[in-house]
Amino acid sequence: MSEPISWRDDTPFSARFNDVYRTKADGLAQARRIFLGGCALAEPVAEPAEEKTTEQAGSTCTSTWAGRRQWRILETGFGLGLNFLATWQAWRRATARPRLLHFVSIEAFPVAAEDLARGAAPWPELAPLAEELATQWRRLEPGTSCPVQRLSFDDGRVLLTLCLGDVRPMLRELRPTLPHSIDSVFLDGFDPHANPDMWSPDTLRELSTLARRGATLASWTANGAVRRALVQNGWQVDKVPGLPPKRESIRAVYEPRWEPTRALPPVDREPGRCIVIGAGLAGAATAASLARRGWRVTVLDAAPPPDLGDEAEGSSAAQGSNLRNFEGSSAARASDLPVGLFAPHASPDDNLLSRLTRAGIRHAVQTAEDLTRQGRLRAGQDWLLSGVRDLGHAAPMDHVQAGWMKPARLVAAWLAQPGVQVRGQTAAASLRHAGPNGVWQVLDAEGRELAQAELVVVAAACASAALLDVHLPPSSPLPLSPVRGQISWAMHATGPRDAPEALWPLGPVNGNGHFIPTVPLGAGAAWFCGSTYERGETDPRPSAIALAEGHAANLDKLRLLQPDVAQWLTPTFTRKAVRAWSQIRCASRDRRPLVGLIGRLDGLEGPVTDPRASATPGSLALLTALGSRGLSFAVLCAELLAAQLHAEPLPLPHKLARALDVRRVLAPSRGR
């Protein structure tokens, strides 16, 4: 439930803390002058009513973030988001800005999306940003189930990480992955007398362990106890003029007289060359995430290069064939499913998989919307946020943040991103470390070099084990299992639906199997149902008997999900007018993906204690085992890997990140 706000003459007021959310004078001016100006991120920008000089027009003065690859801001107290909106606007206006802006904000009592929009209403220049923030804000879930949630703006270049909970537990949540890493601190919140926990010495001590040497801090309050606590924790604090009615505010720089010993700062890896092995969902998502951060990415796959044209529908469906005659292993082929569902896993106890899939789908939906805005995906044609009805429980559940997607189109959109090169019909057979400069070579079956790079990400589904096991301790082979899946599908005979309206569901249905009633395909439309889950099967081309058994199994599942539809479609199955698509999924023992840097260069004798420690030249990483949830997990896992490489805030809670970490299978005692 959202925190209630009362509005007093258009000023937002909190009954819980008996205080206003922002200064009555000018909240945007406070954000710009106190916080942005105080942290030297941008000189104060002239208000619209003020006359700008020629020098001011069109840009702000050089700020401390100019030319940086990324900038990490920590805020205590998100409130109505005005500081974030002002920072986002300043980043957009800056001529020399960081490639990536991370804004991490702690908020124990998040307000409603409507209040966010209303809070920015006095400043029309913020309206487009506030509207986008409010739209994504509505997808948040309660912090009790997922305390860390990520919102993405400007095609993933502005990342808002929300820590939903009390300030000290949230600071401790950030400590394992961001020690001595934060570049700027916005020390905000209700008045110290109204909310003393936000400003306590313990809170400021925890906060200081996250700041890097030279980090800047700004606050609207010049409270003496706050200043003294900051000084005791290594900050050099100055009082400066405040924004009326406040006479003074503070600015500070983190310059402790001691060297921090509790934890070393994580390594922010310099982008260079990267090879991604596998052009499926996992590999393509990884390539797009790393290219956005400045990597020059080459994607290798044994299959022919994907069709990056507007009409690529997935080869099996587009060609109208039952099964393609593929030789060898390819991640791209496993992601060539004509259409798939993305929907959260639901469990009575809200188990780990449920929380992970919800986090993954938030990322997937935002990515699809970004690619649609870029013109790389077509809503309604390549994907649709249709909602999914889940009948796998005692009472039906309707998932609003769910729908269908054509994986081949998503993969093609990712691989068409700037900075990504694709080499198809290139089968990687082995990896070799090529000397002290930290370069990895990718070799073919004859031992010839295919490519080399400072970073290799293996995203080759079940073939990942053959590439990596030789570099892992004999006691820790990758536990990857093949699972064949077959779907049954057919084109609608005449119109968009060839069954009576009363029989046909309005949208996709999920449970023990799934049914997608209509998806645009070529010049017509098709329905899809499935799928089988055949453990241990390694041949994507089932025999005629296995093919028939797969259709029968899918029809049986449909009978349980939609009995009337199944009865209507039974003649189509009987006269063998139904087509099939079949490929091999890659699954781990616990059905969760395997993500992360897997070891050092020196023999890879074991997994590293801290995944950041191996983010050095010659890194080797893994992203695989998405199983039947590739659409749900691909973006989340790719962003998690990128965060590990670049010392970024994690896109999900630390506990959930550990549940995806490859170290849980390489060294279970450490990975848990």
C-alpha cells in the first residue's frame, strides 16, 4: 500500500513525520542548487523565467561527472522523486556526461505514482520525465517481497535502483557490492527532529562505508549533530548559504585520514573486446548490455547469422516447416521458438523462483518497450503485454505484467545494437588463455583461432560445459541438463479465429502447459500450445513416434487448461494438420540460471570469494541455464553480469543475486 500524502496549498505533507516533502519555496531550485550544485554535478541552471546568457544557453558548466564511464549517486529519502528528476534532466542537458548514470535511492514509505506526477506538476519542463517515472513506478512490488528494484530510463543509460525499506538495513544491503564506490551522496529526508533514524550517527557511519575517497555530499540541513557525525566518519564539511527559508546548507568531500580496511573497492572494468559464445537469448542480451557500456562485442554461434530484417519471425515458423534439419549445437537455435510466454512463477509461499521471475519480467517488459520506442520491435506484432491467466492454482490468477514475445525478433533486435558484431556458422570448440596479457583465444575443432578478447562470456546453453569444464576443478563440472521441448501450433484457417467466440480465451492461458490463442504470423495468425518437458533428450529432431507423442501430450495439457478449445482443435490434431517446433533447453539442477565470473586466470583452481575480484584482464564468465524461462531471465541476468564487471549497483537484492550466482554449483558451501 502506498504512503498517503496530504496536499496543503500544493505542498505535499507527511502525517507520519509531521513534515513537508519539499521546501515550500521551490523544490526544483533546492534539487538543483543544494544537491546538484552541492555535489558539483552541475552549476545551477537558470530558471525558465530568468534570462540566460549566451554562455549559459544550451549547456551547463563542466561538472565532476564529465567524461566518466559511470556515475553512482546515493540518496537517502526518495520522497516524490524531485532530486532524481532534476538529476536526470541535468544528465540529459550535459554536453560531457557519464555513459551510465546510476541513481540509488532509499525509501521506506514509497508514495503512489499519482503523487509522483502531481509533485512534479509545478514544473512543466519535468512533465515528460515525471510521466515516464510514474509509468514504471506502477510496476513496483512491495519492498517486503523485493527490497531492491530497478527502473530503467533513456534506453538503459539512466538506472534508478530503489531500496525499499528502512535506511540502515538498506545501507547494509548495499555494502557487499558497493564498498567505497559511491561518487555522490544526496543526504535528504524529513527534518532530523521528525525522522532521527535517517540522520543518526549509526546511519551516517554505514553510509560513509559506501563512499569512495573524493566523493561529494550535499544536504539541505546544517544541523550540528549531523555535521559532527560526518566529520567523525571522514568527511570534510563546509557550511554554505542555503535556500530560503534555510539560511545554511552543507557540502562535504569524503577524505578520511585513514585507509579503509573493511573491504576493498570493487573493480570497474575498462571496456574492451568481448567475445560472447552463443547467439540465443542469453548471449544476445549479454551482448546488448555490454555494448551499451562501451564493449566491442563479437558474438559467435554455430548457426547461420540471424535474420535481422523486419520480417524475421523465427525460422521454423516463417518457413512453415515442422523441424529444421540442424547439425551441431547452437544457442541461437534454442531461442528460435516462434512465440513464447513471459509470466511470473506463482507459489503459495512466494518462493525464490517466484521472486526471481517477477524481477526478471520487470526488466523484460522495460526492454521490450525501449526496443519498441527505438523501432527495433513492433508492439502487437513482435510482442504484446497481453496479460496471462494462470490456471495452475486453486483459484485463477491474472498476471498483468505478462504476455507473449517472439524470441527470434528479440534476439535480432539485441544483436543489431551498435557495438555488436555477429559471426554465424562459427562453432567454438575450446578456449585457451594466450599469455600474460590476459587475452583468451576461442578455437575451432581443428585448433584454429576464431577470435580473441580480454573477456569471454560463454552463453552456449548445454555446450557451455564442454567449453568450460576443462578450465574448472575436476570436482566442479557444470551441472547442465538437456531438456527437449516441443510445442504444437497451426495457422488459423480463415479469420483471426476459426473457433466460436465463446470457446476462445481472450488472451494467453498458463498452468500445466500454456495456450496462446492468436499471434500474428506472416500474412495470417496462429495459435500455439505446449510444451513438453523431456529430460535427458539431446536430439532436437524427435522421431516420428516421439513427435506424435509430443502432440498428444500437448493436447492433453490443453484439455486441462481449456477443455472446449481442446475439443474444437482435436480434429486438427487427428488429421495431422498441426505443426511442431522442437529444441533443447538447458537447465540447472535447481532450475535457476547460472550467472557470473567463474574464476581467475591462474589455472582457475577454484571460484573466487568475491566475483568482483576476477574482473581483471582475461576474465571468463558464464550466462546459461535459462531453461524454459529465457524471456523472463535473459535481461536480468545480463544486467547482473554487467554489474559484476563494472562495480555497479546490483539490479536486484543481494540474496536473489546469490541465488543466480554460478558459484553455488562450483562451490556450494560458498554460493549459498
